[in-house]
Amino acid sequence: MTWLIAPSAEACLEEIIADLRRRGRDVRAFEQDLRKAMTRILAFPKHGREVPEFQGSAFREFTVPPYRFFYSVDEATKKLWLVDVWHRNQVPKHPHMPAAAR
């Protein structure tokens, strides 16, 4: 399995990192926690939980507090798509697969 990051998720990550820097937070710690979580999901793709707001969808999530990371597993191509990131206090919109994944 390999990770691919959708443009929507990449934009969210850039915003999060910029916000952490503005607030004087430890960006390296966040990045390390994110890498650890993504590595764990890479080893066990179904380890992430179903997104409660979208049960029955193909999307799963993992958290790096205070953020929720939405992803999808493509068993046929052995790819994990990180498709969106939301703060835990936000009500997420239904994630969408990028055109490249269809």
C-alpha cells in the first residue's frame, strides 16, 4: 500500500501547518504524530474507524488531535487516498475522491 494525498487534503494540511506556525505551536510534533498515524494506517488500512457521519460510505478516519483525517482504501491498486482533513469541532462535509482516483 502507498499513500496518495488529494489536492483538497493537501490544501488543508498547508492551512493547518500555517496556523500552527502563526500560533507558535510545535509543527514538528504535529508532523511526527501525523507520520506515525499514517504509518499505522499503512500497515493496517482498516484500522481507522468508519466516519460516524457517513456510515456505509467507503471512507474511514483517523485522528491526530484536534484533527480528523478522512481516507479511502483502494484494494485493487493498493493505494490509500487521504481526501480531507477537518478540525474535530467542525461538522464535516461528505468527502469525495479526487478525479485521479476514479
